[in-house]
Amino acid sequence: MPEPIPQYSVEIEQLSFSRGDRPIYTDINMRFPKGKVTAIMGPSGIGKTTLLRLIGGQIKPDSGSIVFRGHNIPTLGRKKLYQVRQDMSMLFQSGALFTDMSVFDNVAFAIREHTKLPEDIIRTMVLLKLEAVGLRGARDLMPHELSGGMARRAALARAIALDPKLIMYDEPFAGQDPISMGVIVRLIKQLNDSLGLTSIVVSHDVPEVMSIADFVYIIADQRVIGKGTPQELLDHESPLVQQFMQGLPDGPVPFHFKAEDYHCELLGGVK
Amino acid sequence: MILNMLQSIGAGVFDRIGGVGRASIMLFGALFGIPSIRKGFPLFVRQIYVVGVQSLTIIMVSGLFIGMVLALQGYTVLVDYGAEDSLGPMVGLSLLRELGPVVTGLLFAGRAGSALTAEIGLMKSTEQLSSMEMMAIDPLRRVIAPRFWAGLFCMPLLAIIFSTIGILGGHLVGVEWLGIDGGNFWSIMQSKVDLVDDVFNGVIKSIVFAIVVTWISLYKGYNAVPTADGISKATTDTVVQASLAILGLDFVLTVFMFSS
Amino acid sequence: MDVPPFSKENVSLVKPRFYDSVSRNKKGCLFLGDNSVWWMRMSTRKVEIMVGLFVTLAIAAMIVLAFKVADISATGSGETYELKAKFDNIGGLKHRSAVKVGGVVIGRVSSIILDPEDYLPVVTLTLELKYSNFSETSSVSILTSGLLGEQYIGFSPGFIDETVDILQAGDYIEDTKSALVLEELIGQFLFSVGNDG
Ligand SMILES: Nc1ncnc2c1ncn2[C@@H]1O[C@H](COP(=O)(O)OP(=O)(O)OP(=O)(O)O)[C@@H](O)[C@H]1O
Ligand SMILES: [Mg+2]
């Protein structure tokens, strides 16, 4: 029986990308279903942030296509790209709050730039978002007065300010205590369910990701090494996937950045 | 060996040309990228505050002292020829034609230019520019353009203030202190200084310097390597290159304006 | 070194503008971090006022330059007309040198060119229209203010009666005396001394 054609928000096909001589991705294929939470996991430095930037059109791939809502991102002109970006939003790994504005103004920034709403409506919208991340009381602080976790939550509030169609979270849980972590996990899920937006979550926190993700990709070695629902992955037969899910240091996925043999190098290159 | 050298020289030249190209594209984006008058104007005003008002103190103090020193040195030379009445035009012309625009430009590069580079560089390194791009807001329009226009607007004003305060400082030393006749000081200056030839040409110089200094500052920041030493290098580059550009351009402009 | 304990009194030493940013901090406690960004919190209103003052100051400076330094009220602003004069030698006369009648400036030299036929300098004087009633018998001479001072044109108005016309715009002044050139004077003096002896 023919399956109903699944709706995808982002489709990546045959994507290759390299930094200088070092390939980051070779012919990778990924699909992010509409209205679902898709998680991307993988070792540090493998190129997860790079992938989000590729989707956002900030860097161009060497080859392949990235289709977002019918637009092939790498081929778009500057003007069109900015138009398409109004439908997406990204939570940066570093938060990237604007340091010359208060938390309130940070969250209000995109609303003020893209709409002509009156100030009292903007105020309501901003306070709603800040309440959602538990920072309503910190609205008048400047970014340098926030802790790392607070800054991350403020950035999260800013990312959801305009209710985009696609949100990319780069490590949303890093640096959060268990309580705020729980809040953020639920927030991502709620946003996804109530607004019907598509979420891409990059994270290393296996249990949290497993609890909210509808679909998971694990990438390593410039390619996708495992994909499926959380349950499928837990039962995955591949040793690579199992190593990652259980956090074992030794195994098929190398923990170290590619380097010369450890002992050789310590002994001054004597072979 | 030689081939390698040629190759690296060639690569350097291409790098430079590429840099000029990128800088031009950025300038173009800034010139024609005013978001909208309603949104752009408050940003512009705030940048005038940062770039102009905050440079005012250093400009006024330097102007005063330079005018006073000019009068003091000029007096010791002119008095030997009994020509101390020409102190007025000497102070006025050297300030209006050269020192006003040039010293203002140099101070502006050090005070505001370096700050612009560091600010933009830090915004880049903390991914603020990236995140603005992802919010579909062009940083060239939102960040670079208001700063560029504010720099362009402020520097001629600062140069005018500098020259005026310098002349008043010269008056202070020459007339109040050394005892030149005040009437002569002004009237001989008036007969020598021409509004178009001297005052306006000085303003034109400072507009040219404003474009160059602001452009270099913003480009260096926008293109900085996003690390601590990358930004410190960019800031140094701004001050050095902007100062050299001012001095070089000043010579060229002087040849065109005053050597008839 | 002893650090004084934190108290209200210490805080009052802080500069008012910084204090302003402290009080705007709604954390409930006083925040004494770096004040390098105090201006970011400054209200738009204050920024606007400061920028307004800055621009006003610049305009005031421009007015001082225009009226006190370059004095546009005295030159070029009123209506003018031109007269010409041909000299044998203009000495150190320059563009914009003054034209004076009895010490009063009535205009300026607006151009100096060499007549291509007889190779004599022709000086164009731009005079204020309110001084326009000079007769043909007027004379101009190139004078020096002081021993080493600048050269200017001394204009002596001629008599007026029915037999002479009034100078019209563009007319040549016939009666001109050239500049005294110091070297020539000394040369003449030595020559005459040599002849006598
Ligand atoms: N601007 C850059 N220039 C050159 N190489 C870069 C640059 N940014 C990242 N890289 C390289 O690209 C690779 C992927 O980086 P990326 O930031 O995407 O990793 P990541 O998967 O997000 O890692 P993490 O989980 O630690 O955030 C890294 O190995 C890094 O060395
Ligand atoms: Mg990353």
C-alpha cells in the first residue's frame, strides 16, 4: 500500500562541504519532517553547527542541495535569502545576544525590525516569551550581567520571538541546571506541538533528546551513521551508534581529533 | 626559490585586491543600505552620540592647545620681523587649511575609529552579526550603515569646532597674553582668510578624511579574525592605515586646492 | 591594601551619571560593575539632547568662522562692479589684495593677467557698488603697508566736473603708478651716486 507522501520542512540531498582541504560532509542526505522535533547528535567538532549554518545559508556547500519550503538555499540571491530567513530562526551555541541592548530589547529586536506593531503589543509579546524561559524579572539586565545559562535562555526567548516556521537549536541544554533543563525541554516540545513548527535540536544530552525527539540523526565521519526514532536507535545493532548512545569512550567512534599516533608524537616523532 | 617568492608576492597582491573589492562591496552596502528613515534615524542619532559627542572633549582640548602653541611659536618668529600682526592669519590659515582637518582626522581615527573596529570585531566574534543575519536583518544596513553615516557627518563638524577653538586659543595667547592688538589680529585675519578658498576647502578635506577613516575602521572590524588578537591587530591596523591615508591624502588634496 | 567596606556612603562617591545607571538597574540591589557601557542605558531623550547640543556647537563654530574669521559681511556679499588698470610692474600684488581709499577698503583685486599684446599686467579690481562715483581722472598706485608688509592698491579719486566722465564698469583707469621694487630703487640710487662721484 502506498505510504502518504511525508511533508518535509528541510531536505538535504547529496550535500558535500569541506573546510579548506578537510572534508566535513561527503554526499550526506537528511530530511527534517514538518512539525516534528528532529535531533542531531554526533561527536564534538564533527560539523553539527556547520550543518545548521548551511541550512541558514550563511555558508555555501561545495555541492548538493538544501531545500527549505521549496527554496534551494544555496542558489538563492541575497534578497531572496533574507526573505526566506524570516521563516527560520537559530539559537546560537554561544547565545550571541546583542551586548549593547538589554534583555528586553534583545527579544524585541526582531519584532521591531520586521513589524510595525505598536510598542505595547511588542511589550506583551516580549514578556510572554521571557516568562516562558523564566526571565521576565531579568528584562532590564544587560547581557554581561547574566550568567551563562541565563544568557542562553534569553537567546532562546529571542529565537522564538517571531514564531518562526523552523527553529534550529544549537545545544540548547548546555550549561543549564536540571530544573531549567526540564523547562527548556518542555518548552521546545510545547512550541513544536502548539505552533506546529519544525525543530532541529543539536545536543549531546542523550536522555533529554530522546525524550522529545521524534526522529534522531547521528552523524560521524562525514556521514550519517544512524537514524530512526529514539526507540529504533536504542535497539540499533550498529556498534557505533551503541557507543554514542551509552557514552563509551572507546569504540568505533574516535574521541580524538584526527592526529598522529599519540605515543609517536610524545616521543618526538621517533617511529 | 625565486619562483616561491614571486608566487607569495603574487598571492599578496591578489589578497590586497580582494580586500579592496570586499571593502568596496561593504561600503556600497553601507551607502545604499539605509533601512528606512523611521527606523534608521534613531540609530544614526545614537551613533552620532557615540562617534561625535564622545570625541568632542579630546577635539576641543587639542584644538585649544594647538592654537595656543601655534600662536606662541608664530609670535617668536614673526616678532623678529615686526610682523607680529600677521599672527592672526598665520594661526587661522594653518588651522583651517591643514591642522584642523588633519589633526581632527588623526584624533578621530584614534578615538572613534579604533572603537568602531573593536566594536564591530567583537560583534563578529561573539556571533552577533551572524545571528542578525539569521534573523533576516542585514548587518550592513543595521550595524555598518548608521555608523558610516554618523562618521561622515561628525568629522567635518568636529574639524570646524577644532579650528574655531584653535583660533580662539591663538587669540587668547596672542592678544590677551602677548599683547598684540586685538583689532589687528582679527582684521588682518579677515583680509587673508577666504570663506571658500580656506574654510570650505578645509571642510572638504575633512569630509574626504571622514570617508576614509570610517571606511577603514568599519572594514577592519567587519573583516577581523574573530579572536582576541585578531581584533587587537585589526584595531592597530585601523589606526595605522587610517593615519597614513590621512597624511597621504592631505598632501594630494593640498596640491589640488592650494598650489595655484 | 584595605578595601573599605561596601556601604551607602561609598556609593555616593560614584559619579552621578554612573549612579543614574545604577539606579536604573532593577535587580533591587546596587550594581557596581564596569560602567563602560553606561551610555547604552542612557535614555534616547538624553542622547538626542546631547547630539542636538553638539550640532548647535558646530553651527556656532561655523558662524564664528564665517563672520569673525573670514568676515563674509565685508567681502563679496554686497553688489560689486569691476574696473581695470594696467601697470608696468605690480611687485608683490596678489589676488585678493585690498583696494583702499584713504585707508578704507573699498574692494579687492579679483584677477591679475598679462596683456598678450604688450606684456603688461592688467589688474581687475572688484569694488563695492556703493563706491561707484569715481571720475576718469582717478589714479591707482601700488603701495606697501609698512616696510615689509603687504602690498595693496591705493586708489585716489579724481576731481569731478562737467568735462570729465564717471568711470563705468569695465573701464580702464589710465593713471597708474607701479609698485616700488626695492632692488630697482637701490640700483638707481647707486647709479646716481656713481654718476655724481
Ligand atoms: N571558521 C572556520 N574555519 C575553519 N574551520 C572551521 C571553522 N569553523 C569550524 N571549523 C571546523 O569545522 C569543524 C566542524 O565545526 P562545528 O562547529 O560545526 O562542530 P560541532 O559539531 O558543532 O562541534 P561542537 O559539538 O563542539 O559544537 C570543526 O572541526 C572545526 O575545526
Ligand atoms: Mg557546535
